[in-house]
Amino acid sequence: MRVGRAPAVAASLAFAVVLAAPLGASAHALPQSAVPPEGAEVQTAPTVVEITFGETPDPRLSTITVVNQSGSSVVAGSTVAVPSHPLELEVPLDHIGTGVYTVTWKTVSEVDGHLATGAYAFGVGVSAAGANAHAARSVVSPPPSVLAVAGRWLFFIGLLGILGVVATCLVALRDIPRFAIRGLIATWIVAVLGAAAVVEAEREAASISWAAVFSTSLGTVVVERIAALVVAAVGIAAVLALGGRARRVGLVVAGVGGAASMWVDVAASHAGAQSPVTANLLIQWAHIVAAGVWIGGLPVLILALRGQPSDLKARAVRRFSTTAGIAIVVVAVTGTFRAVIEVGSVGHLFGTAFGVLVLVKVALFLVLAVLGAVNRFGNVPRALSVLTGLRRVASTEVVAGIAVVVVAAALVNVAPPIASAPPASTERSTQLVASGSDFATTVKVRLMVSPGSAGFNDFTLRVTDYDTGALVHASSVQLEFAQPLRPQLGQSTLALRRQVDGTFAARGGNLAIAGIWEVAVIIENADHSTEVHLQLTTTTAAPIVTATRFSGLPTLYSIQLQHGWLAQVYIDPDKPGADEFHVTFFTNANETSEIPIATTTIGMTPPGGSPTILVSRRLDPIGHFVADADVPAGATRYDVIATTTSGVAIATYVTITPGS
């Protein structure tokens, strides 16, 4: 309600500080270092992979997996926290040999319950495609779900409402009207519904059952939220059941419960992970409490001002105006401090989703400040004679306040910016290029990948309008990577940043394993998103293949493998249409001893098409497998991935043109 010139100037200066501040920030359980280092070549095979995170990860909800170049797991146990080092997770490894290994990790922060995932590669005795320990990480904090944002919004609305009712009744009205009691009950119910939605969203993100929630850090926060809301409920019950001074005590208890709920939520947010922790928690908590006194109290005041003006109402308006003016200054100062900590720099302010949300929140705050000034200097002095204008402006403030809470709910669920990786090398050797368009033919994309080999690569994406060819100015672009023949790897995501020339680029280790990759290009704009699917095959040394042709029989292809082993493949009847793809593994070129095979995966990629996993079956007890295939005309690639009964991984491919 009350905004004088000083608060307005303070808000403007606060905004300027946010723009100029160069401080760094971190949030969510994101990697800070790793052993072996990311992209490094080590000469001695490690026995464990250890990652240090910026927030304490919950080891019960976090995992580290390590796979070799064939996609087979090489871990020898579960992911655990390093004793006496809660920021560190490690996973033991089997005895591994020379090669490139991919580490994928998933964390749920023990501090704020947020999910993050990522991947990187390291080499044992070989280079991880020229990457080094400072190479950019493949890290993603998935965007918040609708349930997460909606739940947090309801939770905030409920708590702000509880605190607003308590503060306005005690300070401005000096009474507890019946409508205020109904408001307490309604806002408490909204807060409970919001808390339940928040917990459900976190449970879904962590992919755990409700039965498992209370054995994790998520369960601790649930219990604390329930306890604080129970305190608020006890206070509300006292307001309903008691009278006189006891009713006012009940109102205070309800306010304490609401403020305690805010504290629990703040402790489970970004502020709980940023140093100095105590100062950040207190400042964030003061920010929300002040917003509750101000924004949460406005609806109560509006309802109290119904009917004709009176001296009693005018005094209530003046008291609220003073209280709200103090609250606005607290909101401005504490909000500025937290924004400086979390945004970090001008580039992050304009170049990240978190920074843009902060800008929106600042803009809405300035709108609220202007509306408050209109009431303070125009309507409050006339409250003894007319209340219509004051109620109208205050109602508009409430609407703007609801919008601010929506932005705040989104901010809680988005990771603040982290330090950018050093610029990638501009050297180019080879390059993969893939082009495509979305199903609705609205955009075209051209993705360039350098050097195009397994390991770290530079990704450059050009997005243009399908009809005009003009550059598309998307708000955000990211790539999602998956290997259809190795589903156990899961997906990894790489966010691209807008460049000066209008393209989007980043560096990442998402293509750390040789083979066929499916890449989904996700283009986000303010009102819609577009998805384009591409396919890449990382460059690798082609296997040595010998083709032996027999009159009237299928051509036999012999593929040289590691250790002098051999894979023999053929398609029968060796013509387009219904065929059988056969593969047998031998220990030597004389084909005298088959290799005992535990599992085999066979993928077929037709010319210009997408990979298809063929259903394979065993033809003999040792190493001969067959899969039915609808073979197209033209050169078709067959990827074969197998694991021996002793755990050795085999990965190779062959290109066959039927009838050749």
C-alpha cells in the first residue's frame, strides 16, 4: 500500500546493483570436480569414480553409472557418499582396461530436493577425443513441471494469506472479523494442497514410491512442513473456539505456524545451499514474510473497507499503509541481495531462464510500487471521505501480487546460473552435419558437430523459418541425446546458448560413445515449443571387413574384432524384403572356436532412415544369433553389440547392400 519516494529509489538502486554485480552462484547438486577428471586421459585404470558436487546430494536418490564404449556397465557396486565428505559421491569400478568410459550421474539435492543429471567422458590409456579437465560439462536441471510450479504457487499463496490475515488483523484492524477467520481457514487449506503438490512433484522427479519418500531427505522436509502447518492449524482452531484475549493468542500462533512453514520452505530452497548459509536463509525468510504482510494483507484490508467511510476505517488504512511501506522496503532490499547472489552477472541476467524470471519479477515489483504510491499519496489521505479509489487500486495490487507469486514459484524450481565453462577451442578437424525440420514444417535446423568423433564435441545449431529462411530467435534451445541400441545409457541433455551471429552453440561430451545417436532439437519460444528429430553417427575407425561371395549362397562378411577375434555376419536370402540376419563370434580367424556370448543387440539402419532394434534369438548355445529383418534395398548399416559370458564388451558394425 505505502510506497514513498525513498522506497521507489531503493528499488531502482537495487535493480542497478543486480545488473552490475559480478558474483558467482551455484544451486542444485551440480558437479564441481571429478576423479578421474572430466575429459582426461589417465594411464592407470581407476578403481572408483568420485564426483564432488556443489550441494549435498542425497545418496539414496543419486546415482553414478560408468559404461565402456560398448555401453556395458563397469560399476562393481552401489553409489555411496564418501565418508566424512557429504558433498562427494563415489562408485566402485570393475577391473577396466584401455578405452573411453562414459560417466552419467543423477542427483537429488539433499538441500532443495531438485533433480539434476549429466554426463562426461574420460579415457584410460587413450584420449577422450581431445577433451581436457576444463571441457564443458553436459549438465541439465530439468525444467520444472506444471505440478511443481502450481504446487509451489498454491503453497506460497496459502502462507502469504495466513500471514497477511494475522498481520492485518493485529496491526491495522485491531480486531478479528468473521471474514478474516474464514480467510484463515481457506488459506490454510490452500497451503496444505500446495505442500502436497510440491511433495508429489519432488517424488515424481526423484522416481521413487511414496513408501520410500520418508527414508530420504525429501521425507524430512515433508515432516517439517506437516509440523509447521499443524501449528498453524492449532492457532486457527483456537481463533474459532475461543474468545477475547485467547482468540488473539490463537491468531499469533497461527501466524507463527505460517512463518515456520515459510522457514521450512526457505531451508529447502536455493538459499539453504549458498554461503553464508545462515545469512541467506534469514534474508530469504524475511523477504517472504514481508511479502506476506504486504501482499497477503491487502485482500483483508479491501474486505474490511466495504461500505461507507468512517474514522475507524481511515485509521486502519493509515496503520496498514505504514506497515506495508516498511514491508515493501524489506522486500526490495532482501530481494536485491538474493538476486545478486543467485544471478551473478549481467550476462546471466539476460541469457538464462532464471535471469529472465528475475527481470519479470523486478518489473512486476515496480508496477506494485507505482500502484502503492498512487494509493499512498492520492487515496490514503482521502480515506476518511472516500474509499472507492483506494479499493480499486488495492485490488489491482492484489492481481499484480498474484503474478509475482507465480514468478517466485517458478524461480524456486529453476537452477540459478552457474559459472560458464571456458571457451571451447576453435580448431576444426572433421565435422558432422545433420539437417531436418519439424513435423508441422515451421522451422528448419542445421546441426554441425565438430570434430564429430566419440568424446567432447562443439555443437553449432542454425534455426530458420521453414518458408522464409529467416533466423528464428528462440528463447531457449537444447539437444537431447539417446542411443537407440543402448537404452541403458538413458538420455543426456545439452543446453545451447545464443551466439552473436544468431546461431546456438555449446560444447559437451554427450557423444562420448561411438555409434548411432538420435538427437532431439527442442526449440522453446514464449508461447510454444518445437521439436526436430535428427540422427548422427559419430565418426570412428571403420572395422576391417572381408566379404566372401559364394554362388547361390548369401555373401559372408567377416569383421575383425579386438584380441584377434572375428564376427561373421550374413543376411539370408540376401535380397530386399524378409530376411534373417545372422551373426556368429569366433576367437580366431580360422573359425574353429566360438566365443560364448551372454547377450547380443542388433540394430538396423536403412539408408536415410532411423535405427531399428531387431529381436534376436540364440541359434546355438555358444555364439550364433539370428534376427528377423525387413531388409530395404540399398546400403544398410547393421550395428552389433554383444557381451561375452566373461563380461567382455564387443561393438562393431557392417554395411550390407542385399544381393551385392
